[in-house]
Amino acid sequence: MNEDVPKSESRFVRAVERGLGGVATTTYRHPWLTVALLLCVTAASLLLARGLRVDGKLARLLPESFRSVQDLKKLQRRFGGVGYVSVLAQGAPPAALKRLADELVPKLEALPTVRYVDYRRPVEFFRDRALYYLEVSTLERLRGRLAARLRYEQKRANPLYVDLDDERPPALKLDELLRDEEKRHETSAHAAVPRDEARRRLTKLAKEPYYLDVERRMLVLLVKPTDLASDIGFAKKVVAQIRSVVEGVDRSRYPSDLRLSLSGRYAKRIEQQAQIEDDLALGFGAAGALITLFLLLHLRRFFGVALVLLPLGVGVAATFGFATAVFGSLNILTAFIGAILLGLGIDHGIHLVDRFAVELDDGQDTAQALRRALSHTGRAVVVAALT
């Protein structure tokens, strides 16, 4: 081998070439041992890589020391997750939907992953404190009604008073005030909201505590989880638990046209994660197919393609196994490492196979061609790979 190395080369370079040449000679003399060793490495790597997952948390792209990441953790500890898992019930009469809500809420709130369930407006609270939320103009009209009611009661208290007109007392109850306000919105030419919308909003405030659309026969329960939707593992867990509770409803107690479904931030986050994984698989497969096509056009022989792709597959599997053992997960940027590694790693095999073919064409036997290819071209490949 020394005659192939110029005298100007450093001792280190000559040592590297001798080492690579020795690897080539050893593997050529012990092919089955080499194949068995590579199969063991690949199998162990693939077993490790089975636990590799893609972490879709955007916060994982930033260091833990960042203020935004720390504030997000504080928000999570104090208020739980951001957003809801929406349980949507449709198709049944309003009475059945309300009964369903009353049945589901205690079961959902008993889940360890759920903080609370928001399914009713605080109608009673606002009814008891309705005067606090009236506009100034409404309060002025109410004051006039109180004065008129006071005069009315004073007259009625007079034993000498005779009511010849059958006068009705001025309305003071909340329901009566709301009806009068609705009429005022209907008759006012300068109303800020349409007449139908005003009636709908006033009716909901006064009478309907549930998140219920009577016309569309639709009711929603807003389930508040304890953790963030960006934690895909937690999102899958809480959605699965909620779905289990919803599917456990005794349908025989409700109309046959009742439909139940899940939506909201957490369910959509799971769908987005599945889409990301599908895109990654598609990108990896497309990269592999295009690389194979390129190799066929470049090398023009299936054996050469196999010589390039098999070591590349071993290297990619080992990288995934290493990533699983050291990091445990990939973020939304490093998740594309598979397709990137195919593009970066394909060069090394092409150079080695081309050099091996050149040595064979020069009349070298297989062992000598392999040794010369790996010792000379191999050193540049090693430097490129390390870089």
C-alpha cells in the first residue's frame, strides 16, 4: 500500500489509509461476519427507533431560559390548558340535549385530566344582579317607573281612592323590564342591533342557561383540560378519555337521531400531528424513490444501487436509534432528519462505488479494488461525513 501513497503525505494520512485499507480487507475476508454485525446493529437501531416520536410543541423550539417559555409554564400551572375539548350534541330535542348534558358533566369532571366543564351560563348570577348591568338610559327609565309605582301604591293605600280606569301597576320585575327593552329595540329606528338578534340575545339572557341552539337542535359542552394542547401525548390521552365517556352514553335513553362528536383545540391538535407524521412519511418515501431513480440512471446497474442504498439504510437506522436513545423525541424541525440524511449520505456511497468500479476497470482484482477504493477515496469520504 505504501507505493500508492506519495511521500509528501503526512504520517497521519498514511495511518488513516492503512486503517481504512485494513477494514476493507477484513470485511472482504469475513463477509458473513460483517453482514451479521451490520444486521445486529440495524435491528437494535430499529428497535430503539420504534420509540422515537415527534414532539409538536412550539415551545420546545426555544430554550427553557426564555421568558416566554417560563411564562407559558406559569400560565399552565395556574389555569391549566389553553382552549377546550368541545363535546357537540346534535339532532335531539332541546329537553333531551339538556338531560344529556346533566348526565355527562359529572362524569367528565371526574376525569383526572379535566379541570372543569363549562356548559351553563351564569344566568342566576346575572338575574340577581341585573340592575348592575343596565345602561344609564334604562336606569333612568327604571327610576321613573319606581316613582310611578310609588304614586300608584300611595293612591291604592288611600281608603278614599276609587279606581275607575282599572289602572295597572307599572312593571318592576326583571322579566317585564326585559320584555319592555325588547319592544324598545323593535320599535326604535336607531337600534344598534337588528330586531331578531335583540330578541334572541334577550331571550338567552333571561331564560336559557345552557349553551343550546334551539333552532338547530345543537348543544355544546366545553371541557377544560389540565394541560396544554401542545403536549401531543396529553392531548391524545384527554381526548381518548373524553371520547370513552361520550361513547359510554346509553343511547336507548335518547332519540335515535342524537349525534355526538368531539372538536376544539385538542382534537384539532391531534389531527395536525397526524398530518405532520403523514407528511414526514411521504417526504421520506419520495426522497428515497427519487434517490433510487437517480442511482439507476447514474450507475446503470442494480448491484451498484444496492451497494449504495444498503449502507445508507444502515446509517439512517443507526441515526434514528441514536436520536431515540439520547433525545427521545424530535421537534417539528428536526423531524425531517430522515429525508435530509438520505440526501446528505448518498454522496459517500456514490463516490466509493464509482472508485471501486474504476479500480475493477483498471484490472485490479476484487480485494485489491476494494482496498484501494476505501483507502484513497475513503479518507475524503470520512472527512466529508465527519464535517
